[in-house]
Amino acid sequence: MTQRILVLIAILCSFINVSAQQQQRILTRKLDSLLTTATTTPFNGVVVISNEGRSFYRRFGGFANVEQHQPFTLESEFMIGSISKQITSVIVLQEMEKGHLKLNDPIHKYLPGLSEKWADTVTIHHLLSHTHGITALDKPLAFKPGSRFAYGFISFDLLSQIVEKTSGQSFPDLCAALFKGCGMQYSFDPRKKEYVHLVPGYTAGKDGQLKREDGVLEMYSNVATAAGGLISSADDLVKWNNCLHGGKLLSDKSYRLMISPKENAYREHQTLGTVDYGYGITIPRQTTKPELAVTGVVPGFISMDLYFPETKTSVIVLENIARNMTDLKQSFYYHEQILDIVKAAQ
């Protein structure tokens, strides 16, 4: 009897594996059709899809360097925009786990040089959830902390300063240690000057002509690295997801805190619809299955990192041509189409 049950289990597992393989083949055909169809605005970047830690789909489209017609490679590095916020958030939560900070502490405790009175009422939690009300370091708050949501960069720059104080290490070094622990060989804070495979970014004008955004890296390195200026590759972001969502970076309690919607922290997203905000991550509302998502935009780079926790599926889409910086829905066209195809297969 026991042997018969084992045989039945083996047959069932085999059937499930075949079914999963068939779904992946169908998904591959649909994605290939989308990404290879001739169009005046073809996909230009890298797509990687992983399930249970194994990448089963990888597609390069267009050129890493448009002028020289250089193709993308596994090592191609991109500026990842606001995906950087997720990495900063993990560093903050790791400092919390070490007892170096508390999320409900006012930020003046860690940054005594802030002269505005609001530094005694704005907390680390408010910075992480974009509910702080800060518009500039020398101006009054736009609203009472915790009462509203206003997306921006300044709070994550402050967070990077806080973790430098609490850890005694520079933010670039904190990132480097985190990336090393996850086996991310092509991920950097640009201030360390260790990247060698960073692709140029381009923006398209109304006439379709591409403008190379050569100054964007320096601009983000100076003022917004922790919020939007980190560098990574598509495969490295899969490794990041495996570590973060696989319980290798945070305790379960801290991880749940990170991915839980925060009070008054929500907005309408150009691609994901209404989203709630956790810490450095969004939780789309209009979904049939849970999603954890981050998108990134800097001039010349359009990025998406989406994770389906039920199936442990990662979807990474990195482009180095921004088609329309004034209409981000258009810039995220391929990201949205890819996401729809993957959702249908979940």
C-alpha cells in the first residue's frame, strides 16, 4: 500500500511539473511575440523572469549602446531608479534589528544638525512611508507627519544619512556589503566607482530622436543615490528578490513590517493602478493574486521589479530608453504588457 501511494505521488508530481513546463513554454511564446514584433518603438532592454529561484526566461532587445550597436549582455548594468528605495529600506530595517535605531524615533535624534522644528516630530517611519511632509530642509512641513502621502526623494537621502550615523559606515559601503551577501556582482552605489558595465541611458524626443543622458549618473550620485541612483543588472535583481523574499535579509517580523501597507500611504500609479506603500515597496490593490512591486524612473532608464509571493515568481524589466518622460504610462508600455502576460499565466 505504501509503495502504491509513493507511485501515485510521483505520478502527480510529474504531472504538475509537466503542466508548469507547458505554462512556461506558452508564456515564453507570448513574451517573444511581444518583444520581437516589428514596431517604430521596439523594446530596448532586458527581461528576466524567475520562478522558485530559477530564471526560465531571459530576453535582450535592442542595443546597450545605440550609437555603437553594442548588444546587451548578462553583465549589463542599469540605473534602477526608485528600486533603490527598497535596498535603502532593508538597510534601515537591518539597523533596527541590530538595535541601532527605532522607527518611531524623531529624526533629530540621529541628525541633530537639522534646524527646523519638524525634525522633532518627523520619524524614521514617516520617512520610509513618504508621509513626512518635508519639501525642503529649510522650509516648514507641507502637512502634519503621518496625515498624508507625498512621494519624493528627500526622505531617503535623510535615511541614508541616518544609517551612516547609526552604523558608523558609509552608505556606499553598506550597499556593497548587502550586495556581496546576495551574490550581486553587478550592483553598486555609483560613488564607489566600481561599475564597468553601465549602459548609457537615452530619452526619445517627440520626433523619435534619441538624446543620450550622460549627466544623469552624476546628478543622482550627488543628491539622490539612496532614493534612485543605485546601479544593478537584471539577473542581480532576481538574486535580490530571492534574498529579500526568501528570508535571508530580514527577520520574518521585519519583513512583514516592510511589505505591510502603511496608514495614509497610497497613491495612483501610472502602471500598477492604486497602490499602497510599505517601506520601499508597493502593494497594488487591483490584483487577483498578491503582488509586491517597485518601479524606477530616471532620465534614460525605465525599470520594474515585481514579485508574486504565492508562486515565488520575479519579473524584472530594465530599459535604457525612456520613450516619454512626460507620459510615464507610455514609457512603461512594455513593462505593462509583460506584466499582463505574466499575470495571465499565474
